[in-house]
Amino acid sequence: MSDGSRLILALDLVDVGRALRMAQDISPHCFAIKVNWPIILHAGPQIIREISRFSRVICDLKLADIPNTNRLIVERVRELGAWGVIAHSFVGQDSLRAVVEAAGDMKVFSVVAMSHPGASDLLNRFHDMLIDISMKAGVYGFVAPGNNEAVLRQIRARAGGMKIISPGIGAQGGDEVSAVAAGADYVIVGRKIYQASDPVKVAMEIDQRLSMML
Ligand code: C5P
């Protein structure tokens, strides 16, 4: 893993062998590797431990349950060695606080807006309230859309110096440099990298483009 990188690889591959090889090859060029339900359901939760041996791992479980259930899940994610976990904020302060308390040293990122078109139906109209709920719950940072500069800028303005990680780059239309310019600290990139004919090269290019902004 690269401490100075602003790239987070979204490892949404369901071929576990390929996913592990790609994680190893790309980890020197990214800050962290994000695992979501597809790879966890195919490989089993131990994939979190395995990748944590050589990279920071962010578990994108988008937790959205009552406090007790959130706590039970986060305790297990922590045992598996993850660096961070992603939870929803719309479920309310108590549920999110349960995540923060169970997380210990793990970083908690809360979703305050999303990157898909349907996010404008409901969720993205409430990002200010979701940021406030998240701050009161004590999260480390936010997930905000890297393909919606207007929303991202508003979230950055309200988030102050808190960390923002942004998906929506490449396959969902966003650009990594524009997302960082609009306020993202890190960009989350999946298909643009893992569907490329040379994923390592694409990851290195993104990493280099972003490092030139520093
Ligand atoms: O392939 P792509 O780069 O679009 O992958 C984006 C990753 O970020 C996926 O794992 C997706 O579930 C996640 N994500 C997102 N938008 C959000 C939150 C998470 O695309 N608002």
C-alpha cells in the first residue's frame, strides 16, 4: 500500500483468484482496497484478513441496521483486521454511534450521498442532515459522490477538514482529478481499473495524475 496515494481500489471482482492477484499487484499504487458484498460473498469473510496482510482494507458493508446488529457485525469486521468500515447514516445517530463504538481503531466512513442516478430520488436531498447525524455519531469521514461535483462541493463545505472518499469515477462518469478538485481526499475506482486490459497500468496512471495535484 502507498501512504501518499489518493486512490482506493474497489475490488468488486467475483473471481477470487484474480481478485487476490489484482489486489497484490495494485496495492503498491493505492492507499487502500475496498471490499464489498460481491467479493465477500464469493470468497468468504477471510478475504478481509488475507488482504489486510498487505493493504489497508475498507469494508463497504453499507451497514443500515439497529444499533445491536450493527455492533455485532462491526466487531467481526474488526477481528478480521479491516482498517475501515462503511455504514449508512440515514438509520440515525444511535445506529451509527454503535458502529463507531464497536470500531475501536477502525475508521468509520458514513454514506451521506450516493453516486447512482436514483440517489437523487431521496438520499441526496438530505446530505446536510446526514452529515450532521454522522458528526454527532463521531465518524472519521464521509462517502460522497465523485461524479456529482455540485453535491461533492456542498458536502466538502459542510464537512470541514473531515476525510471524504468518493466513488463514481470512470464507469459512473466521474473523473478522478475533478473529484479531488471538488473536495475528495481519496477516489474509489473499480471497473475503470479491473475491467481494463492492463489494470496495474491504469491504477498507476490514476495514482500519478492525483499525485501531481499535491
Ligand atoms: O466500478 P465502480 O468504480 O463504479 O465501483 C464503485 C464502488 O463504490 C462500488 O463498490 C460501489 O458499490 C461503491 N459505491 C458507489 N457509490 C456510493 C457508495 C459506494 O459506487 N455512493
